[in-house]
Amino acid sequence: MAFKVIKPGLLALIQDLGRHGHQSIGLTTGGPMDEVAFRWGNALLDNDSNSAQIEITFGMFTLEAQAATSIAITGADLAATLNDKSITPWQTYAIKKGDVLAFHQPVWGLRAYLAVKGGFLCEPTLGSVATVMREKIGGLNGKGDKLQKGDLLAYQAYHDHQQSSVPRLAIPHYGNKEIPVILGYQYQSFSALERANFFSSDYKVSSNSDRMGYRLEGQAVHSDLKGIISEGIAYGAIQIPKDGQPIVLLQDRQTIGGYPKVGCVTRVGGSILAQQKPGDIIQFTPITVDQAERERHLQMARLAQWR
Amino acid sequence: MKRDDFPHIDMVSNQACLLTFSQVISEATSNYIAQVTQHLAKLSGIVDLVPSYTTLLVVFDDDHYDRFAMFKTIRQTIDVIDPNDFSIKDQREVVIPVYYGKEVGPDIENVANHCKLSIDEVIKRHHETTYRAYAIGFTPGFAFLGNTPDELHVPRKTTPRLKVPVGSVALAENQTAVYPSVTPGGWQIIGRTPINLIDWGSKNLALIAMGDSVRFEPISRDEFLVQGGQLDGF
């Protein structure tokens, strides 16, 4: 049983929590750009936390159901409709054979997640179905393709729908433009003035932003370091290239690089960043590792408690 | 804080820390990093390891470790390793056959001119050196191999190519590499190998691992074609 893709939209990708353990050979992880939304989708349906979902960027994506199931929609509000009736994200919906599910365009945020009871059934490559188009890996056929018209997204039929929704308190606020940054080990190489500039300026999301990284435009910042010996790049690292315009490296990032880093965005912060559209304005705010740990524990505890 | 106690450990995020082994690139440092990487890879709760020239990025599962537990585990691992032990058990030598020349290496003439050598001398110096894989990255399986002999040092191309064919063997600064997939690239291309550097169906996935020693072996145009080499791509 499956959903049939009627309209493939701009960019719809199969994702799980990512392909880990292969960065030593230069293979990036992939995974959901908004991990918080992704985790809630699987929690709502009582799925395994790594069950495959569809990440829908921007919208214009339509599916037709071939069998009954339950779905959860989380993340951005892409003006979704079920048989032409508006539905809102962060809750579950019953699906019956012949239903048409459509995601139109962003009302709030940029990326929506579609989870199905039991997860989408898809053959993993190197332990994951996460689609990384650049590396031609993951997805429906394992070749890294985005979803195409006519694709069949398989699932186990399910008839015992249970209505559930994410508690209001736990729904992230994508209008919050303050992105927390853990101060990096290369932070000392930025002068007091450069740091002040970085944390007090507005940055605009560039149209060159994608799943690899978010490029920002605004006050340039400069490091005392000219360059560094290439080293591993963690999720969320904020690179400062020669022109001083920050790049936040996200799920499809390259594994090593030689630019100085001012700090690192957490997964919770990166999830909010990934919901910003080109042209949106954000600011950075400094946090400690300790604060990042507590934020993460709170988020995981809410998920665990809810389950 | 005094930072002469290598390796030192810095938190990068709540899920990653960076081990720095030296401020300068050397074979000894590279050996040490390869050893530590092998040891840490055996532990559960380590999500990913990204070794490079002088550093090792450790990504850990924050359900398994908080930063204090991670630091302690890393310290305990490092304490049992002798940084001067050069006898890494599974260090391998990888031999890569290369068809050198203008047909598949459009920059070989530029390289020869820049280095004031003949094309044959460029080939000879390139294949007579044994290299070390200092880091893997850029694209999957792309190994940064060093060091090329001083006479072969060339700058990157001023305008990178938008498409470098698979298997291209190239030079930049004091390094050499093989392009495992079709990507943009600014290195100077001098030849091509018919063998795959990355294969998702194989056990090791990538032909070259960090710490391996690598040699190039010249082959003729015919041998290149027999081994499945492709001549097009530019």
C-alpha cells in the first residue's frame, strides 16, 4: 500500500535521523533539517524515533492514498489540505483510501514533515534512508533522488486511528528569530569588537541557502586567524569565510573544512533556523554548552514524557 | 589556559568535541590520530569520528555521554596509546594505476611548464613518491595525499572546472588526490585511474582510509582501457 505522488513540488525528500558513522570517509549524514519537528511526527504515531518521513520544502506537493492509515504532520504550516479541507500541523489525521493530501505554500515556516503510521517503507543504504542528493545516496531507490511524480511511497495499511496532538507548550515558535550559538573553541580568535558585531547584528538568510548550509548576509565578522588546517565540521558549525559573511553548516554539510568558526548552532536552534526562508532576518545569541545540554534534555524529556 | 599539553580537548557543541594533537602537520601526528581513531571507533555511543591533519572530531550520542563522561573516556583511551608507536597493525598500502598524459590530464603541460620539468619528469616524480592519506573529505572518498616532492608544487587553477571527470588524478600545492566522483574542482589534472575510489556496495566503501600509504603506478593507454577506463568527461 502506498501514497502516490501526484505533484512532486519543489523539494520533497525521504529522511530519517541520518546516516551516521561514515564521516571518516567524507560521507555527510543527511537527516531532517528540523529534527524537533521530525521527532514529534514519529512520537505522535508511536513510531520508532528513526522511522522514515517525508520532508516537504515550500509545498506544491500532492499525494493520493491507496489505503487507510494514520498520518502526522509537523513542522511548517504549508497550508495543507485533506480532500480540499484545511488541516493544521502538529497533529494526527485518519487517512482512507482515495484521500488527497496536498501541501500548498508556506504560511509559517518552510519545511513540513509527513509521518505515517509505522514509517514509510524504504530500503536503507548504509543503514539509513536519508536522501542526500549531492552524494546520490538514500531515498526511494537509494540513488539520492528527490520525489518524482508517480513515485509510490509504501506503508503498512492501518485502521486503528488515534487522534493526538503535540502539547501547545512544546510546539516551536518559528517566529522566534534568536538562534542560540555555543561559543566555539576558535571564539578567542575573534576580537571583542568582532564578537559584539556578530551578536548585535541582523542577518538575512541568503537565497543560496540549502540543506548543506545557511548562508547569511549582514555585518561582516573577521577572525585573527587567516585560515586553519582543515578539520572535521560538526553539525551547526558557523564558518566565517574570507568575506566575513557567516555560513551555518547543517545536515548535508561537507565533513571537513578550513575556515575559522565562531561557534556552533545546536540541533534545537538549527531546527528553527531551517524553518527560515531566504530574506528572513535572524540574530544570534550566545549560550554555554551547559545551557545547550539542558535545552536538549528538556526537549527529549518532553518527547519521552509524552510517549 | 596553557595549551601545550597535546592532545587537548575542546567542546564544539553539546554533541561533539575536537581533539587537537599538534599545531603542525607531520607523519607522526597523523599516525597518532589514526591510532586514537581506531581505538575510539570500538566504543559504543560514539556516533562519528572525523580525523584530519592535526585534529579528530568526535561526535557522541548525548544519551550515552555528557561532556564530563566523554572527556574521561577520551582521556582513558589516549592514556593507553603510545604516540610514538608507528606500527599500526592495519596500515595498508594502496596502489593506484594511472594513465598519465594530455588525453586525460589536460593540465599536465601547464604543470610541466610551471615546474620547469618535462612531462615525463612530472610523471616520474609523481609516481616515485609514496604518499600518506592525511585526511578524507571534500567529497566521499576524496583523500588528501601528501606530500608531493618540492619540484611538483603547483597552485590551484585560478578558475575551477565545473566538472572534473571521475578518476582524475590531480595536484595542488604540496598535495595530490584522485577525484572519486564527478564534482567541480580546481586542482591541476595530470592523469586518470580506471579504478573506483568509492563503492557503496563494498565493505570498506572507500578505497583509501586516513593513515594509509598510497602509491601511483603508471599504466599505458591500452591497460587503462582494458581496466575499464573512460576517456571522455571533459
